Amino acid sequence: MVLQPPGMPAMPSLPSGAWTVTARGDSLHRDTITFSAQGAPRAAELWTLRVPEHRASSTQRNPQRVTLRAVRVPALRSPGDAIVAPIVFLAGGPGDAGTRAIGGMPPTMLDSLRARGDVIAFDQRGTRRSDARLSCLTSPLPMQVPLTRGARDSAAAVDAQQCVQQFKNAGVILAGWSTRENAEDLESLRIALNVPRLSLLGGSYGTHLGLAYVGAHETRVARAVLVGVEGPDDTFKLPSRVDAMFARYAAQVDADTSRAGRVPLGAAIDSLRTLLDRTPQVVGLSPTAGTPQVMVDGSTVQRFVADALGDLTALRRLPSEVDRLLRGDLTPLVPTEARRRQARMIDGMNLLMNCTSGASADRQAQIARETASSRLGDVIDAPTPAMCASTATELAPLPPTLPAQVSAAVLFVSGTWDGRTPVANVDALLPRFRNGRHLVIEHQSHGLMGDPTVWDATLQFFAGQDVPSTVVRRPMPALVR
């Protein structure tokens, strides 16, 4: 049932030797390995766990199983230190892997986290060392013809239907590829580790998974640090929240003295969108750039801006690139539009997890209401909502849930320049968390876990200290001219 993406290293085969059975009935194997963080070796254990692919349909004697893998890097303890909950790293995506993220961490950062407990780099089902790795290829769209939103969505829907059918033909139990099932994998890991509670460290989709685990197993959570927060019903973004983040960013950019006399950023984007909606243009880079000529339109402008809203470097560069567009040089839009039209490999885990989390009916209705009057519309998620809608009979959306009140200690972290997981996501969640705290970093964007202030707060929180809710004020980073 493994559909291996091209170019990806082969998954390790199941280990030989002694397997044990956990209290949950899962098969477990442990190996001693050397794990590297940016090339620095650390003694570690590789845990291999075989769990049902879909627990609700696993009443039979030999249910279909998937293989999960996690690397445990032991805590740096002194004699007599109390044993604390292991810290499980939950990568984003969905589709990224904990072992890749921890392996790319500076060794000093990893060791500072180990001073707070065992660090568990968890590869969620369908990522890196875990199986099944699912992938499929989309069909390309013509490069130099106008494409309506309906045409784009229809093509994406066909791709999704073909992908889902390919997975079914390979024996994949589609109902098993949900964030709720992913959270049960975490509980199987906890039981295998034989610990009463876990601490969680998650970013982006990892926060969505972490909240799903809190909702299902709150008493098993010691502490959680969730950075760049995607709430239970935030898989598809609210245009109003994206627009609000962009409006604050644009106002700060316009107030910068280096921008004196320039067209306000929001007005410039509105003008470009209107112009290219009226008269789409075929644009190309230099013949040696390797990018074909492609037709750009108003939605290209929206996507170009939306893509920048999760990247601090791109946000620093965006005003100068918009200036280029206003001067009639449309080449900055070419890579964005080319990516939208080229054939690409779909990460099956990403597609299935996004679609099975999906959006509640109320959320879908709100997105539809807001899109018509939104500056950036809903392009930040496109074409995933259309892909999910076309496969809803196979992948029924069932977002994770939280109780009305949560007692678990959770530190939420947001950046004011993050349009992918905006501050407003946490503002909506925080009232139900009795022991929740919200650390907001001004002028930071998505992927801010490595920010020194954020990391210091993370270590303090995992040490049992209180980290108060606060906004960390900083000067605006210099814009690229």
C-alpha cells in the first residue's frame, strides 16, 4: 500500500529481532541509534510502532496497520533529578516530519530542550520514516491562456478524485488518514513510552494536531507549547483574518520613512489586481531562467501577496517588488503563476489530513461570505478547498474538537506578521483555556519557533515556570529596497 514519491529515500524495512506488545495492543520495537542534529551526533533510540490504520474498523483479529517511527533523544539529567514528561515534537505541513525538523535544529538548541526532558522526534503517519508514504501527480494547466477560478478548481477537483482513487486502489483505508487518528497515534506512542503524560511542542499543523490531542486526551498532557497556531477549525483560513493581518502590515510599511512618496501598499495591490483582471498579460523571464512564459491575472497578484504572508524575508521584500510591478515589470509574478499551473507532486498525507480536518459548515459559510469583499480572497488555501469538496464523500470533513473549558497548561505563540496562522486564531481560542498564555512577537511571521525570545519562553514553560501573556514590542525590520 506504499506509494513512494519519486526521489525520496526508501523507508527502512521493519526491524528483525524482539518485538513487544504494548498495553494498547500495538507492536513495538526499539533500537539504539546515533541521531544527528546538524551533523552533531547524539545517542538515541529508534522506536518502531505498528498501529491500526483505522482504529474504528480494527475490531477484526488482524487489522491493517501502519508503521510509526519516533526517535527518542534522552534528557540531560543529573543524579536525583525528577523524571518529567517527555517532550514530543509535532511537525507542521501536514507532511513534515519530526526527525527532519529536530535533525535540522542547532545542537545547542536540542540540548537546551533535553535539559527539560527526553525529546521525542515523532514522524507522523505518512512522513519520512513512517509509512505509508502517499503521493500522486497533478495534471498541468496551459501556461498562456486565461483561467477562471472555476476552471482552476475543476481541474484541481479532478486531480483530487484521481489521487483518492489511486490510494483506494492501493489498499489505503481513507478514514484512517485524519487528524483525529493522528492524535490517537500520539496516545499509542505515550502508552508505548509507558509514561503518564506527554509534553507537546508543535508548530503550524503540529499545533492543530496538538490541540486534537488535548481535546481527546487532556489529562495526558503535561504542558504544551504551540507556535503559529492552527485551531481545530482553522484548516481553511478566514479571509477577514488574513486581510486584517495584511492591513496592519501595510500600514506599518506605509509609515516607514523609506516609503515616503510611494503609493500605499494596499492601494497598489488593488490597482494591480484590477488592471490584470481587466487585461491579463503573458509574461516570461529571461530565456536562461528556466521558467516558461505564463499568463498572469488579478488572482496571481492575490496569490503572490498571500504567499509572502508566512515568510519574514518575503514580507521585507514585498514592498519593493510591488514597486516593480507598478513600474510595469511583471516578472516577479511569473514563478508564482508558473507553480499554480505546472504539474506537481501531491503529498497524500497533506491532502488527506487537510480534507478530513476540513471546515465545519459554519466555517465554510463564513469563508464564502467574506471572500466576495476580501482584498486577498481565499487564494491562500486554493485549490485545496475545491479538492476537498470534490472528495467529500470519501473524505468527510470532521474537524477536531475541544471541550468548553480546558485545564491543560498551554503556551500559545503568535507573530503579528503571520497571515497563515494569525494572532486572531489564538484570540478566539484563549478564553476556553484556564491555564493558557499567549506570547505575541511583533513583526514576526510564520515559523518563529527558533526566535530567541520564543525559545527562551519555551524552555521556561517546560521548566514549569509561568510565562505571562504579553506582546513583545520590537522595531520594524528594515525593508529590502
